[in-house]
Amino acid sequence: MRINPSDGHRPSRPILVVCITLIMAIWAVNYLAVKFALRSFEPLTLASFRVVAASAFMLVIYPIAARLPAFFADLKAHKQPRTLRDLFTFAYLGFFCIGLNQMCFTVGLRYTSVAHSSLILGMGPIYALILAVLFRLEKLTLGKALGMAVSFLGVATLASGSGGVSRHSPTLTGDLITLCGSIAFALYVVLGKRVAGNYDALTMTTWNYLFGGLIVLPVAIQRAFALGPLPNWQLIPWTAWACLAFTAIFSSTLAYLFYFWLLRYLEASQLSAFSYLLPVSATILGILFLGERGSRSELLGAALALVGLFLTESARSS
């Protein structure tokens, strides 16, 4: 059974705009929170703790959110027994969206700058388009190809501004790890688009987090033992724990949940228009609070990449 956004209550435009703005603000601040937390946590420790904590929090808020008919009016229509096929679907979507995507983002940010990370993630629609073409879910037009070419030229220029595309580039390791995470999320978008109409946003998000958390749980347990006895845990400042909590509760579960909810009332192209602001706002925060500075080549590359993304999304919308 397909979900029809017209069924139930449709929020007013101001509410939708406020929700989108809030999500983008949370994700922009998330870069700072992860950077600060990485000063006290090992990258793999922070990444695994974040995913498991987010999964646990999602299970806690599920029964609460399910009682909010104004936001999840179609939830009752989709309360049905889950088949093995459903569970398999949630498992591979959870692996790509929660496990691989969030793990790579957190670890990658340890070795690259906020500007690079936010721009690479901001190119997500480009990666999704390439995968959609490969899966024959979308046709490649001249306008889309031109947009992708400009975007990749911008990414190449960005890399050259940080030391060149070579193993000596100071941010190349982090850029590649972040790219893997962004491609994983693009895979989630392409594969999830085929089944998204069968589930409501709350159910799909909860099950994805459940399987993603289970996949990462062995890593989190190993990293917990690696931290050692309780005194070692107490040495970690409370600010680092607060940043971890922010990334798990707000950046992961709540932001993702509302993002998928917004997709029920808005076209993906409308959300993408706001996504253009994310690399810009995250970079500004990185400059103000982390002291990051970009070269002229990096700024030019970022501008080209965003222009290419705009051209690509415009071609897809038309």
C-alpha cells in the first residue's frame, strides 16, 4: 500500500520551513560537535558509541512519537506484521544509512576539515544520480551530465587546494572516508526510494536504526573494553560526552526522523534547495569556532561544486 501525503493533516508552509531550517542548523552544528568530541575520543570509539546510542534513543522515543497523530497520521494504516523480506530490507538500509554512513562521517571528520567534509556530503545528490542511472531508475540527460561535470571539477579543484590529489594531501584520507560514507547514504536513498512508499517515516527510521545499531554494536563493545576501567572513562570531560549526546540524539535520530517526515510533504528537489546552505553554514562555523581557513583554490572548488549541484538538481526537476 502506497502512502499518500494528502491523507491526514498537512502542516502549514511556515511549519515546514521552520522544520527544514532547524534540521539544517542541527546538521551544521553537528560538524562542530563531532570535531570537539574527537579531541577526547578515538574516532572509531566516538563513531560506534554514537550509532549505538542513537539506536537506543530511537527505540525509546518510538512509542512516544507513535502517539503524535498530527505528525504521523498514517502510522496506524501501516501497523502490520513484518515479514522476513521487510526485515531484510531494513537490515541493508540500516547498514548503508546508519552503520556505514555515520561511521564514515565521524571517522572521516577526524582527518579532514569541516569545509571538505560538508562539501563532500553536500554532493550526495550527485552520487545518488549516478547510482540511479546505473540502476536504470533515472535517465542521464545533457543537463544532468553538465552539472555533474562542473561538480566534479569543483571537487578536483578543492582537493588541489589542500595539497593536491595524492597520498601526501593532508586531508585526502579523511576525504576518501567521508566520500565512502556519502556514497553509502546515496545507495540508501536509491534503494530506499523503491520501498519508502510501503512504510511510514517513523517505522522505517526506527527499524533502520535498530539494525544499524546491531551491526555496529560489536565494534562499540570492543571500544568500550579498550577504554579500560572506570577511572579512564571519568577522565573524558563532560563536554565531550555532551557533544556525543548531541550527535546521537539531535543530529542522528531526531533530525533524520523529521527529514524523512518532510519528504512526505515536499519534493526532494525542494529539500535540496535548503541543502545548498549546509556546506556554507558548516564552513562558516568551522572558521569561527575551529579556526579553519580555506585557500583560494578551495573556495573556488567549493563554489564550482555547488554550482554543478544546482545545475544537476535543476535538470532533474525539469
